[in-house]
Amino acid sequence: MSDDFDWDAVAAEGKVVNQARETVVYLNPNNDVVIRQRADWPHEQENPFLVISLYRVRTLIDRLDKLLLDAHEIK
């Protein structure tokens, strides 16, 4: 196979898996949930992250669950 493969030429119809960044979820010292992704070098200098108060995690999960169910209904 040749190394001159044109990714852009097949991206619209041929792509089946998008790149996924490494993502971790953990509790910080204040017991907040942290969702952190590895920085996308050279575009980002720091790891992007979200900090969610522990008492709001259930609300987040419920919303994500609803979005997931809605997405399945659309297909």
C-alpha cells in the first residue's frame, strides 16, 4: 500500500470511527467529579476538564441518559 492515502477524499462517506481522546473521571480533594481529557497537542496547551459538584452528578447522568434515549428514537 502507498503512504500517499488521501484521508479527506474518503472522510465524508468512509469514516466509521472518529478519533477519541483519552478521558478520565475521578474525584478531586473537594469530592467534586472531574472529567479530564488529554490535551490535543499542539492545539491545546493544557488538558481540558469539567468539574461537577458531587450533588449534581445525578442530574448530569439523568440528562445524558435522556439524550441517549432521544438519539436512539431519532434513528
